[in-house]
Amino acid sequence: MKIAMVASEAAPFVKTGGLGDVMQALPAELSKIKGNEIALFLPYYKKIKQDSTIEVESLGSFYMELSWRESYVGIFRLKTRRKKLQVYFIDNEYYFGARSTIYGDFDDGERFAYFSKAVMAALYFLDFKPDILHCHDWQAAMSIIYCRALYGSWCPDTKTVFTIHNVEYQGWADSTFFENTLGLPKEYQGYLTFDGAINMMKGAIEVADIVTTVSKTYAEELRYPYYAHRLDGVLRGAWLWGITNGIDTTVYDPATDPALKTNYSAKEMTGKWDNKLALRQELGLRTDTDAPILALVSRLAGHKGIDLLCYIANRLMEREVQLVIVGTGEKQYEYALSALARQHPGRVAVRLAFDPGLASRVYAGADMYLMPSKSEPCGLSQIIAMHYGTVPVVASTGGLRDTVPPYNWDTEEGRGFTFQSYNADDFLGAIDRAVGLYYNDRDRWNRLAKHDMEVDFSWRQPAAEYMQLYTELRQK
């Protein structure tokens, strides 16, 4: 099966969040399946151009109309590639090559509309006629529209899949954007129009053959206004599938992770305790204690539940625990958590930084991982934490609910500790249950951590579910 994947980021080339992890792992896993040919399309950002470790070759260039303007399109291909996985970069100096930013520019709508159309033009140029066109989040949404509106006669049998990784960001533009920038036939304006403006995600939802999202629970939640950021009515009318993300277990592997002091596995976990001591020493935490280390590696934003953590912080410090926080974000949370660290030296460590190596050492050295998110499409941090033997304490929402069934004391089933309502007292209650098990029955605690490490969190099962979906689409 020929599958074209379109996204605005993919590790290791460029990554700002979970989308980058997914787009590194999913195409690679799909390429392992017999008969598949995968083409991954990304913008050729300045960051990628300046990375001397990324070797590319030019395949050609041409000019493409974007409404009334003509725009240059260069096509580069990664030299070091798997036979069944080709990575292509769409080059345009104005939109991508001359800017240090990935997202957040004033003309992001135009930049990614250009990228989406350029991908379809590149597919035509390369004569790669996909069986499946799979586009991810709003930045790639317009490829679905351009495929149907302008390339339908060239690839009439191509089926389109649109995946929502984060519904909060939808690709809004004013109503003039349709005519001035998109240059589409008039009949597509209705698909894209929402509340008098242009909404690119809404257009992809309505035009795609199927819409997916990154966990089964999130697929259900998106039908309700609380989670859908105004698109609930549109999503209730869509064929919506939930496929829970995995992680790349070759990248996130405590047995081989070079950032750790000591590598370890579920078969031999003693190295985890070496990493716990090393983490304490690195972050200036007291080492003369058996207290559990509670950790959080996250963007410090309200929807991540940081407000709940700040609310319970003083009561949490009444427990015999240590707390580690790594991340950056909203200033109010950076100030509050930094103040907490100053008030409790040796017990609280806060590092306001994006540091992948330190993140790995936190996953390995902590006992419990906190994730009190208000909403979470899937979440990868709790999965990584479990793979490193760190027990999660999470809100029961979205992918957290799917990946962390609650621990049962009697049967020892489950993977972590959960709370149902978005409430600080309930969050603290879940922490207390986890801390209680840690102190009262260390053998059970260690069995829980070992069990979490043994769960198959790889992309093998999610990739099989995507293949089932693709196959059903092609049979329609």
C-alpha cells in the first residue's frame, strides 16, 4: 500500500511536542509491514537546513500557484533512509528556510496552506499516487482539501485520513483568506467556513474520508463541548476513530538510554535505584531519606493541571516526599514552583528548561509521575514513565484513561493511580494512595513498577489498527 504522511514536524528533524514523536515512530512502523511504501512530507525549516547531520538530495523544483501568487517549491529527500520509508522536505525560503520559528508567525495560516498544497504538487511531480493520504493536525489539513478539489482526477482512488492530535489549535483565518490565499473552487468554501471565518481543521474533518484521533477515550470526549473547542457539532457528524498512540521503544528504552547513569530493564531493576540516587545528587535533593520522588516533566500550562499542583503544594510538602519539576511555560506557574523550591531546599527541585537528557534521568530516577491534566488527547509522558518503571498518578481523561487503568490493591491489576474529577483534593487523594502503597507494601509497589515496564507500549499494535483502517477504507 502506498501511504503519504503529511505533518508539520517529526523527530529527529524537528520536534516541539508529541506530534513530532508520533511522526518519527508511526511511519517507521508502517514501513516494516510487507507491501507498504511510505512517503513522509515535512517543511524544510531553517533548523533542518542548518543541521549538518541531516544529508539531503535535491529532486527538483517548480513554481506553484497559491491563489493569485506564484510560489517556488523545492523538493529534497533524505539521503539516509529505509527502502520503504522516504522522507521529503518541501523547500521555500520565504515560508520556512529564512525563519527560526516553527510555529507562531503572523502568517502561519498562509505558510501551512502553501505547504499543504505544495505536498500535493510534489506528489504529482514525483508520480507517487498514494492509496492513502494521511494528514496530521491543522497545519496539514489543507492537503485533504487540495487532494479532492484540484487533484481528484489524478488520484481518484486515494482515500484521505485526517488525525487530530490537539483540537485546541484549528487553523483559523478571516473570511477573505479563502479567496485571497487558498484559491479553491467556490463549492469548498462551505466546508471551510465556521462562524463567519475560515477554519482549516473543520474543512479537513468534513472532507476527509475518515477522522481519527490519538486515543479511544479522546474520540468520545471530542463529541462534547467541554473538550472540542467548538467543533463538537462538526465532530458528531464525522466518522471518528480513536487509535491510542504508542512510543518508540528504541528511543525510549531504559536498557539503552545513553542519558542514564545505569541502564536497567524489567528483568533487572536494580539500576533504577542507582538512577534515583544520581538524580538526587544532580538536583541537590537530600540523599539521607527513603522518600519517594514525585516528578513532572511538562509544559507548565493550565490545561496540564499545573494549577492543581500549585494548589496542593503546601499540603503535599507535609508528606514525606520529594518533588522534581522540569519544564517551561506560563510565568505564573514558573514563579510559584520556583518559590516552592526555595521554601523547601533539598526536597523540591525545579528546572525551568527543555532538557531531553534530564527528562530521561527524571523518568528513570523518579518513583511516581504526576500528570493531572485537564484534558489529554493521548499523552506520551505517562507511557514513557511506565516504560521506565515510574508509576503514574493521573487524571482519568483522554489517553490517560486508556493507558493507566487504576491500581487494584486486592488483585494487583492496573498500572497507576487515578482521579476522576478535575479537583485538587482528588488529585492529592490519588497521590496519597500511591504514597501509601509505596510506604506500606514495598514488594507490591515494586511488582507494580515491574508490571508497568513489561506492558507493550510500542507502535506495533497502533500501526496494525491503522492498517486495518486503511484496508477498510480502500474496500469502500
